[in-house]
Amino acid sequence: MRPDGITNTEMSHDVTVKPDGGRAGARSCAAAAERSARRSRGRRMKTMPASWKLLLLPTLLLMTSCGRTDTKTLDPTQTPPASVPPLADLKREVVLKSENVTENIELRQLVRLFLECSLTADQNKLPNMTAFWSRDGQEIPDSRLTVALEKEQYGIQRLFNITSEEKVGTYSCVFENKVRADFVLATPRFREKRDKPVVSYVHDFVVLPCKMEGSENESLTWLWFKGNETHKERISAQPDRFEIRSQNLTSRLKLINLTFADAGFYYCAAVYAVGSTMNPIKLKVITFWEPLKPFIAILIAVVLLVVVIFLCEKQQSKKKVTEGNEENVDQNNIK
Amino acid sequence: MPPAAATNLAHKPPDGGWGWAVVVAAFISIGFSYAFPKSLTIYFKEIQEYFSVSYSEIAWLSSVMLASMYAGGPVSSILVNRYGSRPVVMLGGLMVSAAMVLSSFGTTIIHLYLCVGVIGGFGLAFNLQPALTIIGTYFQAKRPLANGLAMTGSPVFLSILAPLNQFLFDSYGWRGSFLILGSIVLNCCVAGALMRPVHKQVASKPSSPLPKFNKAVDEGAAADASMQTADSDPEERRHEGKGPSQASKLADFSLFKHRGFLIYLTGNVVMFFGFFAPVVFLAPYAKHQGIDEYSAAFLLTIFALVDMFIRPFTGFLGNTRRIRPKIQYFFSFAVSYNGICHLLFPLASGYSGLVVYAVFFGVGFGMVSALLFEVLMDLVGAPRFSSALGLVTIIECGPVLLGPPMLGALVDTFGEYKYLYVTCGVLMLAPGLFFFIMHYFNYKKLKEEQKPEAAVETRRPGETVELKTNDEASK
């Protein structure tokens, strides 16, 4: 699910956040245009006959590329185009001292992720510190910065647009002194994990439930699979075998008229925009003979105990009767 | 001077010998009666999923079972009066077993309500009443100890049944587990087999002339008729002769004129509103305070362990020479102690505070449970105990069923648990003080009533230790 390496061209458009977000993009664009204009001016000085087309072409190219950057930079005044769903904002901050920190972030939707790392300065109190951002262990190009010491801390921050499933991964800020903070992005995990199998009987039915934590009006898409770790097969509702009932945060798979072949692992998957999580449920199918064996064993034991107790009682009462008769005989004799 | 409750028995209670086997039998019966409904809650989640019902519908199963158990009290006491303890317990065991086996084939939730709830509940009622009654026939001087030991069955069985049910559930699912539980519960029949009617013990001995009593405690009469015995005890014949005329006294409503019984009943009705609720809400309150699930469950384990050891100890204390004559005060103290425990609980903080509370509450709960039926026996006497118990259980049905939901509503409205505990504290402390005051007057009145009686009769029935030694000398 996660691509290897940083190949996405969109990555280059991730810019650092400044309070005047939009204008920063424009400024950088203007700065880039200025730089390339200077370069082309330099070229003009070398190639004496000034061909304006030579100047025009790179400027045009730059303008079009700048245009592309403009649409992708943060500009609060710009309304996003209708086709892209509005992204929620999520901010996470971490304060580092001397140990690495791992922060788990649960994502339910596409977000604009603001990550901030603050490293507390040690005794050396160097004036500058370099740091970079990495994704899944690989350094993000052009993310290496030199930060200055400010209020005993070195601060680095970055915005990540988590706009699709491929972008979910582990983002880290790494400081020069090898102290890092890992932000592990993941879809929500299932809380109630059942490690014991569900047991049901042949010709009976069974309901396998899956429940996800979340807010009440959240509506999830659910998928069910049967199989094992390596090979999973999607289950579709067949009227005489499977019945899937999904409602917001819960989903139930009902298996009707069980056979031994139905035993095994079932997986329910909660599908989010940023990915899906799976929960395995093991089903065991047995015949009614299985519990009948201990039932009969205990039944026989109980019947034996009761018979033994009654027999002992009869023996004791017989003994008492004979003793009583002897006593009566003695008493009569005495009288 | 100990007050004499009418314990006019046709025989002298053995106070030992086979009586201890009967205590074991009562231990089993009482254990199943109290612990079985509580331990079934482990299956509720899966049954809820299977039948696609809501949580409250499945919780109804517990309520129906408990209601049947309490409603079956009077029926049970009538049967015990007529046939003795043994047949009723065996019938009860068979009923619960059949109920569980039938329900394992159940196809709707109504099926479960009827089988496990109604039939199972009645079957458990047929276990509880006779078990308590037979102790009264076998024990006199050591009765508080015997009662305490028998009541220990409840926490012990709960500690055994809870993990056992979990194991069965993991191995066999709910259907198979219900089937196997049906066979496990048949052990009640074993307990019933042990409950030998007491007349058989003294069958060969003619005892001193019988004083009059208003109801035959014919444990042995009907059972003897079916059992083959060659004894020629003249009293037995007399009992059998009296049998039909006693049938009209099967339900003894004259108990409502009995002073001690009325005190017991009024106090208990108020007390039971707040008796079980603190147990039910202990774990939820702990979780509400931020304690994790396992530590919250551990609180209940501590509570059950303390309860388990306190019950026989309370029985033993109740038997001592100093306390036995004034055992009603001991009970009043136990009830008031519970009340004070609950009232002080909101002051506790943190997990250690909860643990301390669990220990103290365990002590209080165990004390009250051990003495609950002993004091009733002490007040009304063994002959009328069965009918008294039947009436008490059916009247207590209301508070026991309504208490936890009402107090739960209190938690829901205020959002805080401390009001629940304060209310429970008041609901226990008030009856406790009521008992203290009323029994003070009752003891006084009983003393006055005994003085002219003592002058008339040479032999006084009662629970004095001196009388026991007299009887032993006369053997």
C-alpha cells in the first residue's frame, strides 16, 4: 500500500508554512523567476545578438510552472476546486529532549497534516542546528534546513498533504544529533480483538460482528474476506450462504447453514479514504456430539453418586433397625 | 436471658453427625441458586449477536430468572412443608437441568426466557428454600455456624462458575455450554440425595412427649412412607395422622401477626433496595474513575474472597455464647456497618481507596448474607421457617429487582456515582438502626412473655445452651 521512495512529483509542492501562506508561494515563485531571469540575462550577455525568443521561452516556461505552483500553494483566500474534497486540518507537535519519540496518528479521512518538532537545546547550546524530514526512512529532498536557536529550542515544521492512501506512512523529523521524532500515520485500529475462535455448529447459523470506534454519524464502508494471511477472497452476499448487514460503525456477517468447509479465518475490513484496516475472526465449526460427550460423562457421574448415596443410606438405616430391635429386645428383657 | 423463639420440633436436632453432610448439600444448593444466574452473563454478548437483540432484551433474561427464583419461593415452601426438603431439591435440580438442555436447542430469545428464565428460576427456587430449611431441622445449638458455612456456597460457586463458563464458552460456544451446564447443574440432585430427612436419624429413639405446634415439620413422614423402614416410632404414626389436617396450614399467613417476622420483613424490604446495587456498580464506578478493566475486575475478586472467608467466620461468631442470645443485635450491627461503609465510600480516592472499600464492603456483605436467614430462623423458629421464607422471598422480589435499575437511573440523571452510594448507605443504615431499636423492644417483650410461660411448663423450648446440656444428660 505504501510506495517505495519519494517519487511523487507533488511532494515538491509541499512548502513550509508561514503565517502569510499564500503570498509565500507567490514570493518564492517570483524569486525563482528572478533567479532564472538573471541567468538568462547572463546568457544574453554571452550570446551578443539578443534573441528575445531565447529570453521569452524560459520565462514562458517558468511562468507556466509558476502557475502550477500557484494552484498548489496554500492560499487561504483561494477556494479549492469542486472536484477535490475539502481536507481537514490536523496538527501535531512534539517536544524532543534526548530520546527518540514515536507519535501514533490515527487518520480517518484525508487531511492536511502540520507536523512540528521542537528540540530542547542541550548544554552546548549551538547557535544553529540542521534538521530534515524523512518519509518511511528516506530523506525528503529539499527538506534539509538549518534552524536557529530560539527560546532554548530548535523548531522545525512542515506541512504534508495526505490526499490519498499512498501518502500514509511514517514521517519523521531528524535532527543533526540523531534525535528524531516519528509520526506514524495509520488508519484506526480495531479495539476489541477477539483471540479465541467463535464456535458454532453444523446446520446452525453464526453471526460474526465487527465494531469500530468512532463518532456516531460516521458512515464506513465494510468489506468481508475469507482466507488466510496470504490469500484472501472477497465475500459477496449470496442469499443462501452469506448475509452482510453493515450499519455505520458496525458490520455483521451472517453465515447460514454452516458446514465444516466454512471454518477458518474471516476478515472484516473497514474502508476509509486513507486506507482500510482488517480484523481477523476465526470460526470453528463442530457437531453437536462434541459437547454431548462431556454432558453424558457428567450425567453418568451424577447418577452414580446419587445411587451410591441412597445405597449407603439404606445400609445405614438397616443397621439402625437391627440395632433398634436389639435394644428393644434388651429393654424388654430388663423390664 | 436468651429469648425463646418457638422451636418446637418433634425431634432433637442432631447438631452434628450427618448434619455436616447436610451442610455440604446446602452449600451446593445455595451455591447454584445464587451464583448460577450471575455467571450466565458471560454468554450474553454472543447470544445478543446471535438473536440480533438489544442489550436490554438480553439483560431481561437475568431479571426473569431472578424474578422466577423469588416468585417460586412460596411454591417451594408449600412443597417443602408437604414433602420435605429432599424431593423438592431433586425436582429443582432436574428442572434446571431440563431448562438448560432445552434452551441449548432454542431458536428465539423467547425460548430462552421461558426455559432458562422461568423454568430455571423455579428450579433454583426449589433448591434454595429446602436447603435453608433443612439446616434448621438438623441444627439448633450450632445453627449459626451451619448457616454461615452453607451460605459460603454462593461466593465459592461464583468463583468456580465464572472461569468455568468462560472456558466452556471458548470451547463450545453458547449452545454447547448450555448443554454441559445442564449436566453440571444436576449436581443439585446429588445435594438433594444428601439431604436425608432428619426423622430417619432418630427413628429408633422414642423422644419425650411432644409439645403442641401449629405446623408439622414432617421431614420424615411422607418420605418415610415411600422409603422402606421397619421403625415403629409411635410419633411417626401420630404425625401421619396429623398430616391431612396440617395441609390447611401449608401457607402460614398467621406469620403476619408475628412481631419478629414483621420487624424482619419491614427492615429487609427497605434494605434490599440498596443491598446488591453497590456490587453491581463497583466495577463501572472504578472504570468511571479511570481505572483499567482488569484492575476493576480485580476489585470484585477481592470482594468475593473477603466475602468467602467472612461468612463462616460470622457464623462462628454468631454461635458464641455471648452473641447467640442477642444475635438480632449482631445482624442489626452488620446492616448498619454496611450503611456506614457506603456513606463513607465517596470520601475514598484512588485505586487504594477502592481496594480498602472492597475489603470493608466484602466484610459487611458477608456478615449480612451469613446472618440473613439465621436471624429469620431465630425469630420464627424452625417449624415455621419454611413458610416464613416463602413469604419473605416473594415480598423481597420487588426491591431486589427494582433496586439496581432505580439506582442506575440515579447515576444517569446526576452523572455521578457518589449519590448512588450515599443513597445505598442511607437505605442500609436506616433499617440497621430500625432493627436495633425494634429488637430491643422485641427482646424485652419476649422476656416478659416467657416469665409466666416458664412457670407453667417445666420444659421450655428454646435455644439456651443450658437446655442442650439438660437434653444431653437425659439421653
